[in-house]
Amino acid sequence: GQNIDQPTEMTATEGAIVQINCTYQTSGFNGLFWYQQHAGEAPTFLSYNVLDGLEEKGRFSSFLSRSKGYSYLLLKELQMKDSASYLCASMDSNYQLIWGAGTKLIIKP
Amino acid sequence: ETGVTQTPRHLVMGMTNKKSLKCEQHLGHNAMYWYKQSAKKPLELMFVYSLEERVENNSVPSRFSPECPNSSHLFLHLHTLQPEDSALYLCASSQDIGTPSYEQYFGPGTRLTVT
């Protein structure tokens, strides 16, 4: 079956670094997406990885290891506005996104 | 107005009612999607349309009926819903389907409560 696993909730301190892990198992693979969703708002796109390695985009970076079925999202210099849910999604062979349940990130001052 | 819009933002309906959710995208995209988001559960893909043709229906009960009159508008018609259908219904669009790198743009969702 198809499955995406990510932690339910994480807590971090303002100014610190946090890594949110995601493991995936899908029928075929066409890339790994990360989205951010603030409470009561729409998910917004953060990153897309299809090749192994690290993609950096400002304070956010995303890593992919296809052989391990593993990805992580790295957030640096955390700000209060980074408090949100972070959704991991793998695109399968039918180009459908298979979603994780999301990781709620709580930032404390 | 830009992006993806959805109306209404909140909806309370009885199990015998009929209502419709509306989605409009102003991005010139060819693909549109309906998702269901329940608390602490993954997003569930309900329907996918490409150029107004339905290409995917993930075993959704017939009490949910989609309509895509053109590439900018998508509706979800609801009738005789059950309390377990209470959830956030999200609409999304993307440039195309079958192209992995195209991200999906989401609307703010309709919070549906079935009483």
C-alpha cells in the first residue's frame, strides 16, 4: 500500500533550527513535495525534490534520499510565523499526490 | 482577484439538504482538484479534472457530485450527506496533470458541518 509517515507534532524555540522528517512508500515516484498550512488557511507550496540531495531556498531546505524513501524539511532561524502544519506528499506513478497527515510545528519564544 | 477562491467559507447543512461548493481559479491552469481534509488525517483526493474532463474519481460516494463547466470553475454538489462528511473541503489547481514539477495551488477551503 501507499503510505506517508511524519511526526504528528514538534516544538522548537524561536531562532533555532528544526528538522521535520518524512518517510514515504508509494507506487512509483515522481517527486516529493512539502507544503505549509497555517491554521484555517490554504496549504502553500514550499519545495519539490525529485533528485537526491539538498535543495536550499532561503531559511528552508529540503532533502531527498530516494533509495531510503526519506525526506526532511529543515527550517533555520525559526520565527513565530513559522508556527504551522507542514505537509509531506509523494507523487506516485499516476501523478497523484499521496499526503501525510502533517506535522504541527509549535514555536516558543 | 488572483489565485484560487472558494465559496462559501463556512457551511452548515442538515442531512436532507442540497448545497453546492464553488471554486474559481484565476491562474490559467488546466487541472483542478477537490480534496477532503479531516482533522489529523491526510488530505484525501476526491476528484481530478483536466481541461474540464474528469480523469480521476477516488471511490467517492455518489452523494458528492462534481461539475466542471469550464477550466476556471469547479463545483461540488452535495446531497443527503452524513455527519462523517463534516470536514474542510479544499479546491486546488495546477498547470497540468502528468507533469510532476507543477505544484498545486489551493483555495482557502469550505468548512462543512453536517448536522
